[in-house]
Amino acid sequence: MTSRDTISGHTAGDIADSVRMLLERGALRADDVLPPVRALAEQLGVNRNTVVAAYRLLAQAGVVVARGRGGTRIAEVSPVAAEGVAADTVLRDVGSGNPDPALIPDPSGVLARVAGRPVLYGEPVIDAGLAEWATRWFAADSASEADIHLTVTGGAVDAVERLLAQALTRDDAVALEDPCFLASIHTVRLAGYRAVPVPVDSEGMTVEGLRAALDAGARAVVITPRAQNPTGSSLSAERAAALREVLADHPYVLVIEDDHFSLLSTQPYRSVIGENHERWARVRSVSKFLGPDMCLAVTASDPTTAERLALRLGSGTTWVSHLLQRLAHALLSDGTAAAEIAAARTHYADRNAAFAAELTRAGLPCAPGDGLSLWVEVPGTARSVADALMRRGWLARTGDEFRLAEDAPSRHLRLTVHDLNDADAAQLARDLVASALPSRKA
């Protein structure tokens, strides 16, 4: 190994960065053992505590794992599952989490209305019509319209990524729901932030979990106020109030509310952002009701956050296409499209409720929750039930894919059933009960 391929640095941060650089160059690989603390400290001429701090930074970022007598080793990079349909399978996919294409409004009727003069460099990054509509959309959840500072991004994931980047640095702690939306896990891992899991129950993010995350140094909180993915839970009024009380002691912690289901939700919007909270953002994507390919989200935030986001969305360079913004506004303000979105809301809720009731009658209790999918608790491990379903022709997602704390195997499946016809839904229910409760007949 050349001097270029050895660990260097005299501060904890420099040593940690050196290890990362060696990993990126291929000089270090997964499962390689780093030098013992004493040996590296002597080699670099630094205090042992400096090396201990460097290794701690690397462990917090998931770069290394401590194996006791096995030493400190480069961590295996475990892939994070991706949302969407499964490729190259002959199984019936009931784990996609996708909206029904038949329920997405057809944009062809309004396309002619969105054409106009070209938008040039230096012009406002938000289309005036969309800004006016979105201001009214957020007004019900803000003290006044004067508090609403809007930003448009390329979807909710893009918004969350930019929001975290303008507030955090590498190794900063982020409180995430557990189980968690897959894209949020991706975002935090790729940016090198430290995910702090906060348990989720039927009323949303737990109070004790949030308090523990803040005590652990979380500088940002990403929370889903309704239709949490994957559990379908929504904040109760009592839970939202209790979370606001906890956050009141941390007014400069960035709170991001990802209201991804918004217009499709059957639940009221209950915010955890208190009146005096300094750093906050509410994100609403259009992907669930206008289609994932629309790639557009609107964020309302405090003035400082909005200003920092604006610096990352330069006029004509990294802004969201005005044609796309006009198309979204045209659909959102179109009476026919609004009726179709309302019908989709009813359809998703009804189909999920019917399937949950069928499972409950068959001895597998299930609450429908809110959202595109169901969160089904099963006896034993979810993986064993999913494997049994595969043998019956179904592909389901296990809760293991969505978890941050891997203390025990998951006992939940996430099922997307709203696009099944009555016969297929009944068959899936029978097969699921037979797989989860083999001693009983559906």
C-alpha cells in the first residue's frame, strides 16, 4: 500500500474523510479491517481519543461497524429497496404502492391551455397561477397567507433532499419515522446523515420516540401527518398536540411535514408545527393524484428556509419547468379533474376498507388506515408469509424493507390492493389467510 493509500489526518474529521476517500478510490473495501486505535494513533502522531472520535463519526455515518475483537471494519453497503412495480417477475405484484393509472386525470384536455410564451433566464421560478392556487391550498394550515413562502421542486423527494441539504451537514442526525418511506431512507443514507428511528403507531409518530430523537441530537425531523407510508396511520389531534409540545423546546430544529397524499386523504391535516416554530416546511406533491411522472411538489416554509431553497433553484437552470407547473395548475383548477381526484379518493378508501374487512372476518384483523396500501400484521414473520404467498402466485412487500431499527424480523406486509377486481381481491384474501393461518380456512 502506497502512502497515497494510507489513512491520514490530524483531526477526527480529517481522519474520517481520509477513510471515506480511500473507500471511494477502492483502496478500502467492504469488510476490510481498519487499524487498531492505538496503532493508528501512533502512526499519525495523534491522541488515541482523536482516532476514537474519527471511528465514531464513521460508525454514525454507517461507513464502519465495530465488531469487538473482530476490530472496526468497513460496513457492507446494504441496498435499500425501491418503490414501484417489480421487474422481471411472473407473480402478481401487490407491493408496488402505485396509484391506479385509470384514476389519474387525462391531461390532454388542458394541454392546449398551458402553451404560452417561452420563459427566460432570470424570470420568477414559480408560475403565477400555480402560486396563487397553492397559496390558497396551504392557507388553511397556516396562521395567515403572509406566513406562506412557496417553493416548487421536482417532487416531494427532491424537496426533502433540498430542505435537509440547506440545513444539515454530513453526520448530522435526522429523526425519521420507523417504519419509514423508502425514499427518505435513500436520501438520508446517500447524504451521509445519521438516521434516528422514531417508532410509529396507529396515531403516527410517537411522543417518546420524538423526544428521544431530539435528546440524541436530531437537527431535523421528517414526519408524515396523514397516510404515513407504509403504515397508513394519520396523526390524531391529541398526538399532534403532544408532538407540538415536545417540539416547542426545539424551535430551530427543522420540521418537514411530508403531506404526500393530501388531496386523496380521507383524514384532516393535523400539523406538529407550532405557531412559534422557527424552521419548518410543509411539502405537498401532486404525484399520487396527477401521476408520478408529473414530478412536481409545492413547499410552504418559513422565510429563512424559503430563501435558502431559492438559492438552490436558480432561474432557468434548476427550476421546475413552467410548462409542467402550468399543466399541474390547469388540472388542479379544472372541475372535471377535481371530480376525478375526489372519485379516486373514494375508490382507494373503499377498496382498502373492503379488503381489510374481508381479512378481519377471516381471522386476520386489519385496519384500513389511509393511503394507497394496507399495513397487515401477520403471525410469525412477514418473510415466511410473503414466501408462502409467492408459492401461490403473489408478490408482497415485507415490513423489513421499511425499517430503520432491525431489532427483530417484521411481522407486517404492505399490500397494494386497490386495483384488484372483486374476484382477485377475494382470492388474495383467501391466499393470505391460508399463508398466515395455515391451520384455518378462509
